Amino acid sequence: MLGRIAGRTEVYLAGVLIVLSVVLFILNPKFLTAENLFDVLRNNSFLGIVALGELVVLVSGGIDVSFTAIATVAQYVMGVIITKYMVESVFFAFLIPIPIGIALGAFNAFLVNRTRVHPVIITISNLNVFYGLLMVVSKGRWIYGFPGPFRDFARLKVLTLISEKGVDYGLSIFTVAWFFIAFATWVVLRYLPIGRKVYALGGNSEAARRAGFDIFRIQLFVYCYIGFLSGIAGFVHAALNQMIQPNAIVGRELDVLAAAILGGASVFGGAGSPLGVVLGVLFIAFIKNGLILMKASAYWHQVIMGLIIVLAATLSAYQQSLERKRRRWV
Amino acid sequence: MIEEKAILSLSRITKRYGGVVALQNVDFSVLRGEVHGLVGENGSGKSTLVKIATGVVQPDPGAEIVVEGKKIPRLTPYLAFHLGIHVVHQDLSLFPNLSVAENIFAHEYIERGRRFVSWQDMEGRAREVLGRIGVDIDPRAVVGRLSFADQQLVAICRAIASEAKLIILDEPTASLTFREVQRLFGFIRELKAQDIAFVFISHRLDEVLEISDRVTVLRDGVKVGTFPKEELTKARLSFFMTGKEIVAQSRTFPLDGPKEILRVERLTRRGEYADVSFTLHEGEILGLIGPRGSGRTEVALTLFGLNPPDSGKIFLDGKEVRFRSNRDAIRHGIGYVPENRLIQGLVLDQPVADNIVITILDTLVERSGLLRPAKKLSIAEKAIGNFGIKAPAVDAPVRSLSGGNQQKVVLSRWILTAPRVLILDTPTHGVDVAAKESIYEMILNLAKDRGIGILLISDEEHEVLQVCHRILVMKEGRIVREYVPSEVTEEVLRKEIVG
């Protein structure tokens, strides 16, 4: 039944996506070319991966807005190491940001659990702490000139096609990673006891406590999970851009929250699914892509994003009030 | 001999919190397959006893806890759970976003570690547990979408699934309709036959007497006694609880030359109520009794301007009125005290004074647009005195008051608006015997001294018999009978409502 409800949001969202695609296609036929779509999927894999982390935190009844700073710190440390020692192994480079993300996530979880302050406050503070410290240490310097293998890796595709103009394009390794993480997150949330505990905690924290669940362990899991995915996303972001700017990611928190909420995650906890969040990210990605294809000004992006968030939150609140009414009269 | 059959036996239980004695030298034992009623007023020590029985609180030294013949030196919540002692709290402690099956087996997640969840297996086993007492609920249904009664059964099944031998039900019937209570009792009897024991805690003495085999009465932390059901009547039970004889005879005063205030003619709202007609006089207390869902609250909301009727007329002082909103109704002198005072009535964290004056805030505003705190306080203090509200201070949060006193706060604020008609929706719901008494007192005085016409919606036959001048019986959206208390007994009235 849980699947059935989530299914409803997802089916609904999928329908909206299709309509949106048709509209964008009519406005600019270029939108529905394989080249453009593969491009959108590749460019949004960073967003897609962190949104899945945010989903897990939201389901537990928490929220994390510090993940942009976590991803930045994690990728920056990686950048410093691989450029300084000219690390040739991409795999080794990939392993650097992950423990950093997990450690910073654990720090969030610790503070949320011990201080009992609302996580939105804790993580906004930590966003500033992590990011501020990075700026102090790095002085805002950009990092570029990565080792060769790192450059080649970013162009890796699982499926390659050649356009008429002779440019090759296809399904990027990062898109595959994003979808794989979505699948893995689904398995964790649906089939592992820890995943079910995350839903339980978000549904009724007092009942979770009475049932004897170790609340700190669940919190530790969710904040470390988003930290872990932020680490991976930091790597993806660095590889996609082939450079690391300390201020490139911070500021995109709302995009991610919007994607998660659009996808059916509730800010009150207990609801949401990975498939929904993938669709939510695609929705935002399509809109942005459409605006770019229409050559709209960057400020319009902000306006539209803001409106989408208001719309998504309103819809979700409306859905909940419907739900309450239904329950009362059944 | 009793000890052998006992599932749980608590002896010499004393518990002090600082200087306050919550329980003093109480013995309490529950036999296998027994339904044991536990009654007492608020603050009598029931909840402390439950907390001790479930290991949440440790008794003072000298106590002895024996579970199934084994002495337990230190009972913890974990141990109590594994010994099969479970509580179904009033709030049920369910996960509203999860399925029935998952709620039933949620405790298994603790021990499962990293093993995968098998939904099929879980749903199959849930079906088995539900089938054991013959509950017809889909294990895949989301709990938050079930009725409260069904959610309660899920909570009971959860206890059974973890091998409960004793289930403590804390005020289980407080939010149930009559039919749902009967259904719950059916399930309790079924489980009793399977040797599961229950402790049944309730303010509703009829129900306690109906379902229990034995009843233990607590008063001020002391055990008055444990009695077999056969030795008890409702009157005796409430005497044991309060130490006061509660008289169940009519206490109304005669109306001299009744003057009509409110008249309702053939009021109808599709799907809720139909053809409702009655008259309410000055100083009259009119009882409206009927099962939940009979349309009584819906009629009340209509009279309060919140639920416009499809057809029919409302007259105030002989003139037809049409309320566009509750503001409109208040202006016409209609007050309404909702059913669930905690949800709909009070701002719990705000001071008593602010809660009292909320209905007349407009009159407390100076020309400058600011509030006059001194006037607020003096009005609130007067109200507290007039209505005998027991509050630590005028600026204490309402949350710190007992249920009965909270209800008085709600009543007093409506009286400040000087209403002509006051609609009270089950005002004594969930409050203890003594608090009920003082609320009756208040209602009677309001009608007598101020001539307010009162429409009293009620669940309890003895209540309307005591307090009302006339009684309307409502069923399935219609008023089916009208009685005068002197010509009807509790028994007859009950049959009329249920049958």
C-alpha cells in the first residue's frame, strides 16, 4: 500500500514530465533529441545523487542543508591531493571524498541528536562552518589541471553514438552511477531493516522510541548516508567540470530540496521514494534545460525555481489536508 | 493458590516522587486469561502502577514483582516486553505511514540486523495474527488510513505478535462509538479464551463492569480494594473511587413560564441529518443524546453557523435567522464548546487568562489598538473565581490544569460573551467523576442564574437524566424520541439509543 501511494505521486509526476517534454519539444524541437537528453542526464547527475541523500534524511523526519558544503569540502580535499601528487588512479581519487563526507555527516548527526535543536538550524550552521573553514584554508583558489586519467574518465560513456556533425555523445558513466545509486537507495529503504526504521522514525518518532529503536543510530545512518552521497557527488561534480571552485556548489540547496519534495518526500517525514526523487530531479532539469534552449535570462531560472518550490510545497500540504479529511470521514 | 495462576503479581508497591506519594503499599495481581478493570480518578496512581508493571518506573525498595511465578528483582521495559507484558497506550504508538503488517512486526527490525525484509513473509504472518482473533483488515493497508478503532486492533495484534500474555489497555474506549466498543469487547473475549490477560483502564464505569472479571479501585495512591464484578454496581464503584455518594436523580429546577429562545424547524443537511425540529427555552437544559455519527455534532455546527443546512429554518426569539459564519452566530448570542476541547478549544501553552478572554479580545482593545492587560487579568481572575477553576496562577499555561479544569476554562470563556444559547458538545468526555460533578454544577447554575438556554450533547444516559429538562434521542440523522427525565429510566433510554 505504501508502494501504491508513492506510486500515485510517481505516476502523477511521470505524467507531468511527459506533458512538459511535449511542451518543450513544441517550443524547441532540439529538446527531444537524444543528444540533448543524454546531456541533461549527465549534467544533472550531481543534483540527482545528492537529492537521493536528501530523500533519506527527509524520510527520517530530518533535513540537511549542509550537503553542498560537505560535497565542496570533500571534492576540494580530493582536488588538492590529486593535483599535488599527480595521482594517476581515478579509483583512488574517488575514494578520497567519501570518508570526508561520511565524517562530516556523522558530525551533523551527533549535533542533531545531542543538542535536540531542529536539524535545519544545525545544518545551516554547519553549512557555514564547513564552507567558511574551507574558504579560510583555500583562500578561494580554484583547482584545475587534473591528471590525464581523470580527464578521460569524465568522458567515459556506457553507450556511445556519433552525431551527424561527427561529435560523439551517449550515456555517461555518471548518469549510470546516479541511477545505480537510486536503485541501491531503493533497496536500502525498502528491504533493509535500517531503511524501514528510517520510515518508522519519520512516521512517529515517539513510537519509534517506545519500540526500542536506537534513534541515534538511525540519525547517524541518515546523515552519514547523505554525507556519503555528497562525497560521491563532489567527485562527480569535479569530474564533470574538470575544475574545482569552492563556490560552485554552495547555494544549490534549494534545487535539491525542491526535487525531493516534488518527488513526494514530505518535510514532515515518513514519506517519499527514490523513484519519485529521480523524477523530481528530471522535472527541474527539464525546466532548466528548456529555459536554456529558449535563451531565457539566468534570473528567470531563479524566479521559476522559486515558483516550483512554492507549488510543490502547496501541493503536498493540500494532499495532506485531503488525507486528513478522508480519514475523518471514513 | 492465586499466586500460581497469576501472570503478574505486584506486592507492596510504594512509589514516592519527591515528597508526593503516588502509590502506597499497593498489591495488584492479574490472573491468566482474566480481564482486570483498573479504575480511579485522575491522580489516583493508575498510570504510575502501569509504569511500574511495564518497568518504565522502578518502585521504592521493599516491593516485589513476580511474573508467572518468577521473582523479578529489577523489571525493565525490555524485560517486561520479553516477559509478555504490553501496553496499548491511548495514542496507540503506531507508525501511521507504514502498513498494518509492518506495524505488527516493527519490533523485529531491532533483531534482524542486516537481513533483508521479506514482505511476503511479513504479510502472511500478519494475516495469521489478524485471523487469530478474526479481524478483517488488509495487512497491506496503510495504518494512518484506518479508522481509530481498526488502528487500535492493529496495536493489539502487534502485542499478540510479540507473544503478549498480558495486555494493558489504557482508556481504550475513549474515542470509540458504541458499536466499536462492542466489537472491541468481542475481540477481548476471544483473546481471553486464548488465555491472554487484560488490564482494562477506563473512566467509563459501565464498560468496566461489562468487560471485567475483577476490578481494582485506587484512590489517592491507595488501593481501596479488588472486587469480583458480581459484587459491584456502578454506584458502588464510583463511591469507592471518590469516597462520595453520587446521586443519579434529576437535579434540574422548574422553569417558570418558559420563554422560547431558539426554534429549529425541519432542518436538513443531506448525508448528515434530516427533518430536525425542536425548541429551546430560556433557562432550559435540553439534552441531545445519540450514538456518535448520529448527526448530533453536525446539527450543533449548523446552529453555530459552520455547517449550512440544505433546508429548514432557524428562529431566534421568534425571528428567522440565517448564519453566514460562526462570527455571525456568536454575534447573535450563540456559543459552542466543541467536543474535543484539547484539539479545538484551547491554546495549551498560553496562560489561563489569555485563554479565558480570547472570545472577548475586541472589547479589551484601547483606542490606541493595544490590549489592556490589567483589564484582561481582572476579567480572568473574576472568571476563575466564579467558575471555581483550579489553576496555580492566572498566568500559568492551560496545559498545567487538569482535564476538568481545562473544560471549565473553555466554558467560562463562552460565558463571557454573554450567550443566549450555549451548545455543549460532550463536555464531560474523558474527565473523571469529581470533575464531571463540578461541570454539571456549572451547567445547572448557568441555566438557572443567567437564563441561558443550553443544548447539551451527551454520550451518557445518566448525565442527561440528571441535568436536563428534556431529552431528545437522535439516531441516524433524525430525532426519534423526546423524553422528560421523570418518565424514563437509564435502562430504557439506553435501549432506545442502541436498539
